[in-house]
Amino acid sequence: MPAGARERIEACCRSVPEVIWSVSIRRGNMQIAEVDPDRVLRIASLGKIPVLMAASERIAADPAFATRALARPSDPVADSGLWQHLSMPTITVADACVLVGSVSDNLSTNALIDALGLDACNAVARRAGHADVTLHDIVRDLRLPGQPDCLAEGSARGVLALLAVIADPGAGHARVRDWLALGVDHSMAMGAIGADPLSPGAVGEPSHAHKTGSDPGVRADAGLIGPDLEYALLANFSPDRVAAARVVRVMRDILSIALDD
């Protein structure tokens, strides 16, 4: 590990001692920094990455699955997404994946999970070599007794293992990278590259693909930048003790250090 970058990133994490971190950043085969990379935390919508990977695998096995119509889930889900604001009663699997990759669409996520099954989504992580990334449930506005406490959990090392599969040209997940490259949420670490979130792949900007996760007490950002930088920054905290904006600033500082290395 480059000592300078590693030490500066560790110092960033220590600057908010109220936050529990799991961090892993790699450039090619070189580890830039790790902070408790095997610590399993709540990762919110990063749990949608295995959903997209499972959809990709299903499309590869059965191309017709991409055009299968998915009905709007009967249970409404607020927060992220566009389908809830549209009049369309159905969308195709491929369009649902675009909505999940671009705007983290909750209704599309639930429709995909219903079509694929939780087991198929979680099997993706196991095949990547890390079983600690787990999708526990569909997205819900309210979690009742007897339901899972959160959408998903995982470690930075586990999330990075999924990204490595997506980045591998021989692994057959190029479409997942394309979906994630449409992500418009640059409010966390990805904001460090200064790219226009509404113009992915613009001339002069580094190629990138990423996914964010946000819940009360959770901020997570993981992605691929350029030809070989992979990062996973996971933070859990008490919203009563630390402001989310402060956590996000540290995440952006961490990725800036990695980019400058």
C-alpha cells in the first residue's frame, strides 16, 4: 500500500470517530487503503448491485427475459426512483434495470426481486467469493416486527469483490457496468471526480460506474473509475450524533486522496 495515501485515508476515517467504517480501495492489483474491510455493515441500496447482476445472468441465459413485462408492485414504495411518478403499469426487465442503475428505483428493484427471487440475487455474491454481501428483503417504507431490519448488509471487501466481477471483461457483466454508469447520484464520494451526472461518458471525463446507498444512519458509495480504480466506502452512524453531510464530506475526501495517488 502507498503509505502516504493509506495514512491520509485512515486519518479521514478517524476524524469522525462516531462513524463505523468499512473501506477498501484498490488500483489494479495494488491495495491503496483498507479500514476494517471485512466489517459487515448496513449498505442500503448497494444491495441492489446483486439484483442487477442476477438480472444480467438471467438475460445472458435467456435473452427474451430482457423484454419480459414486469407489473408495478402493488405495495407503494417512496423515496428513490421514477416509476412511482410515471403512469406506466408495466415495464420491461431491461428498462427496470436501467431505472435501478440510474436512479436506484425502488419499485423496479422490488419487481426485479419478485421475478428473480432473493436466493438468485444472493447467489451472485457467493459466486464472487464473498457471502457477506446479503440482500435481506425487498425495499419497504416501513419495516414491521418479523421483517428484516434492513434491506442489505455487506463489507467493503465483499462489495469490492462484486465490482471486480463487473469490471472483468470476461465475466459477462458488461451490461451491469453500463447500467451503473447511468447513476445520477454524485452526492457522495463520486462527487470528487467533478463529472456531470446527467451526461455519463461525456468527452474528457473519466469513465465511471457506481452505486450509492442511503438510509438513516447509512451512507455507502462504491464504484469503478477509469481503467482500474475500484472503491467501496461504507459508513454506519447514529444520525443523532453526527450529521450525514459530515460523513459525506469525509467520503469525498477519501476518494479524492485515492484519485490523487
